[in-house]
Amino acid sequence: MSPHHLILSVALSAIFLGSSWAEESKAKRFSEPPHNYFTRQPRDAFSVWSERFQKGEEKLDLSSERARLGSLLKALDVPETSQLLVYSATSLQAGLIRPSNPRALYFNEEVYIGYVPGGKLEIAAIDPELGPVFSIFNTAFTSSPAPEITRTERCMNCHAGTVSWRLPGFTAESVIAMNSGGSLDGFRRDIVGHTIPIEERLGGWHVTGAHEKGDHHGNLLGTSAPGGYKTLPNPPGRSFEWENYPVRTSDLFTHMIHEHQLGFHNLVTLAVYRTREFMESGHGMIGSEDVAKLNDIARQLVRYILFAGEASLPSGGIKPDPAYQKDFLARRKAITNGASLRDLDLRSRLFRYRCSYLIHTPSFVGLPREFKDRVLAGLSSALREQGGPPEFNYLPASEKRAIKAILAETGVLAAK
């Protein structure tokens, strides 16, 4: 499927991408043992739901295209307020996507859904052992037979590229799109995540609300011009009908949450696959030749979880869409004093406590013990108020204390 751009990947430093453990030539193909991506039974949220649906144990509202989308979002606990609109033709359904018919994306912490009016639904859901599992859901029907749900290999043309170390992953492009949906230029194609400066993001995407106009590439179209191209405004709703979508938003805050999540998922998937490979080559243990490689991946995940190198927010901060903000905060996991990793800052950074809320999701909880122990040790070290690694000195002692309290009370780290 594509979220060709359900869809993004991890923003990491050049040295990280070039590390020996990330060399594609030395990595096992994800479709082969010990990974067996296409033959291993997935247990992601959509795969579990689709099994029940095909047995008649789950129902969809089939009265209209919009109704089918809405009922699937509800069934998978994906808020419609998470909607993002992309009008660059970057999907398996590229022939349908253009400024007059944008593709919509919806997501929660573990499921991503792509919707093109007149097309099929695209789903990417996170399996703790496989990473993203991509499916096409053909709901273009009004009665029997049941709609076709296909786990497709075609998505891997884009979703197993260099941006995700040739493993199943997310990718997103920031491009200058034309009226046809094609692209004239592209930005940061090989990385994704919360470290990317906002001015390099959102080409080919709509941005609504307070940040419709800003220092980003959103809401622009390109046209050929002598010596290159020129850009023209493409404000949300000018070229398409809002009535084709559940809500009238594609908010900057929502974009930033989406980007953070996809970078996290790519890095966790890398960790799962490399740990499995190292365990196989070491006959059930991590061999001495692979210890440093696994430690390096763990260090990078710790950095990502703690928002090291997070890009600054626009001057004046971010003003979120109230409806999505309400839905996002409704999933808070608060401790006794009321603090939560979802508590927002939105002045110069996203969160009050710079530790990803995704640490409470199945994709993190289900990490292989041989890798997870390294991450937990790294977090404990990074959050030391005195004598911790200097690279985490951007976190003041009070914030480290607050994060440790949340992680201890929610069972991530041992209480001390």
C-alpha cells in the first residue's frame, strides 16, 4: 500500500545512516529467514480486526464511501481529527491524487489509514515483530461479496528503500507538486522525523489553520519557468471540495505528531530486525562482533525517544487544531501527580516532558529483551541528574526528574 506517504521515516545523522550495522549489503532481506516478512502471521491491529471482519464478527457501514471510511476509523480507534491532506501523486493510487482530489491520512499510535476519494483504502499497522504491515482494502462495494483485503508486496517499492534501511518502513517526501500531481523538486527525501527543520517539510501537503501560511513548503504548487520553476499558492479548499472529507483540517501540530511517530517506528523496526539477525548468527546470543552495532542502534533510539536535536517550532510557537488536540490529550497516561508524556509545551518544542509517549505502545513494549535492556539502561543513564552523558545536558534536572517519575510509575523504568 502506500501510505507512500502514510508515510515517512527516521531523521538521523549522516554518521548514523552510514554506520556498519546499517549497511544494506550486509543485511538479510526482510522477506527471508529469520524475518519471513510475507509468511509470518501478522498480529497488528488491522490484521486482527480484518480476521474478525472476514468472519462476519465485525461490521462496516456500507451506505457510502465516507461512511465506510468513518466506520473503519471508529473500528480501529483512529480519530478523524488526525486528518492530513497530501496532493502530490505519491501513492499506489497516484492516478487519482492531484490538487483537486487530495489523499487523506489518518492515524493513531499504531495504525495509519490512507483514503483517496474514489479509490481504495490503504492501511499500515505496526506489528511488534514485523514492523509496518501494509494492506489495501477495497471497499468499493455496497453489498456482498465482502470487500477484498490484500496484503500487498507492491508497497515495498517505496516502503523498503534506503530511508528505512531496506526494511519495511515509512517514507515521506516534501516536494513541489504540479497541478497534475507530479513533482518539480524535492526536499529531505532520505530522512524523516522530528529533527528536520520545518522549513524543509510539507511540500505537496496542505496546512490549515493558524499556520496555513508559514515558513514551510506546504500549500504551494509549482509551474515551469525559465531556469527552473516558480511557486504559486494552493490554499486548502480552493481546488477541492471539503465535503469529500470527514473534517476540514490538515493542521501543523498534527503533521508534527505524525512525523515524530513515523521516525520512531522506522527506528524500532530497524532494532527488531537487526536483533533478530544478530541472535540468529550468534546461535541465540548477541555475538561479540555485533555488540557494538546493537549498542549503537540503542543509543540512537534513546536519543530519538528523548527528542535530542528536535527542530525548533516556528517563532511564536504552535497553535493546534482544538479538535485534534482534544483527541490527542484524551489518550494521556497520567501518573498520580497528573503529569503525562503527552503534556504539551508548543512554545519552542512539542512536549513539556521530552520523552516520547510512544514508549507506552506495543511496538516499544514488545521490543526483544536483548535490545530493550540496552535502551532502558541508556534511558536511565541519560536521565541521571548528575554525571550523565553530556549529550543529554539539554534536559534540565527538573525535567529529568519529571520524566523519571513518569517512567517509574508507568512501569517503564524500575522505581528507585
